[in-house]
Amino acid sequence: MKSTALLTALAALVLAGCANNAAPVRVEPTYQEAANSLFLASSREAISKLTAGFDIESLGNTPVLVATVVNVNDLSRSAPLGRTLSEQYASHMASSGFNVKEIKLRGEVFVKEGAGELLLSREIKDIARNQNASLVLVGTYSAAANYTYVSLKLVRTEDSRIIRGHDYALPNDRDVQRLLTVPR
């Protein structure tokens, strides 16, 4: 009787040990979770706030261009984060009624030395003029320890005047961290 109880206890210990050493079960995101992504929602909300109350009719049929959101520390480069955000902004602006022209703008925003005012690069101005665009959406991102800060500006092409702006932050979660990585 003691040996049966001892064997039962020993078997329970062995099984418990095996259960603790089992490989962790990988839980993958679902399509429903992807559809409810806070990353996507933050891009939609940013464009909604940027364009709230904007009179789209005042643009007539002239297109709006969307430049790639660039790293504030190197305006000539963008990580996948900037390109992804730009694509999402363009989609949401189009679904909001803006006449968004599909042109891949590398687009850079330069600071005029001494004046501190933002100017569209000559390349974007030329493209905007060729496309008869009245506005360009430009933006920068800046990665910090816990958040990546995004700054958006809707700029009038004729005089580079900022007519709307919106700033927001993304948490530096795994997705944002991966999108910040510039492929070599």
C-alpha cells in the first residue's frame, strides 16, 4: 500500500515536472485583433484631427499629395514606420473626401537657415506644380525612449505656408520598434 502511494506521488511529481518544461504555446494575433489595431486607429485619428472642420470644397478638384514621413534627425531618410504612416494617412484622407493623388513622394521638409520656417523642398514643389496640387501633407517622426513622436503638417504649395498641424505619439511597442528599424 505504501509502495502504491509512493509510486503515485512519484508519478505526479514527474508529470508536474514535465508540464513545467513543456514548450510555451505561441499565441498569434487574430484577424479581429488586427482589424482593431490601435496603430491603425491612431493614424486615422491623427488625420481626423488634422482635417477637422477643413472645407474640402474649397480645394475644388485640385489634388492633395502625401509625402513620406521622415526621421526628424535625417530628413533624407525614412524607416518603414514613415512609409507605413504615409500610406495610412493617404488612405484615410481619400476616404474622408480629399482628392489624394497617388504619387510616391520621398519628400523632405527643410528648415530655412536663420528663419526657422518650414519650406517644401524644390523637388516636392516641382511635383506639386506638375500635378496641380494645392496641398501637401508632410511629416516627421522622432523616436525617444518610450514613445515615437509624430508631427504632421498640411502645407499650401504656392507659398509653403502651414495651414494645419497635428502632433501625436506612438508607444514604442514591438511593432513600432520593428518599423523604426531601417533596412540596410
